[in-house]
Amino acid sequence: MKAASNRIHDVRQFPLKGEDPTVVAALKAVAKTFAQLQEQRHTADYDNATFWTRTEALARVKSAEQAFAVWKSIRGEEIAQAYLV
């Protein structure tokens, strides 16, 4: 899923022509957030030298909540379904 999230920004792999720009922007935001959170989860799981403050952790939770809210608004769009495939 992280690879798919990173590919969405590559027009050669995920063409976006003719799509609603608002939906495209929302999907890109979801994909970017997913990729960032996945990297941060790996850091949290495997890098014992990294210290996460409560504020930093809550900021990550908030960004996940926002991504889920955005996803809920676009999940029925054809381009969003293509992203899942």
C-alpha cells in the first residue's frame, strides 16, 4: 500500500487526466499521509533511539483521523477504487 501511495504522484504509473482536480488532490493527500505514517510506524517499531513526545504522537493520530475523513468523502470515486487495486 505504501508503494501504491508513492506511485500516485507518478503520472506515468497512475494517470490522472480527466479526473476531478478536487478528488485528485484529496486522493494525493490521503496517499501522502499513508506513506508518511507507514514510515513513522516503522521508526516507532524498530528504532529504539527515536523518542516520540506525546505531542508528536497526537499529531500523527490527528493526521490519520484527517486522512480517514478525506477518504470517506472520496472512497466511492472511480479513481479512489483504482488506487486500492
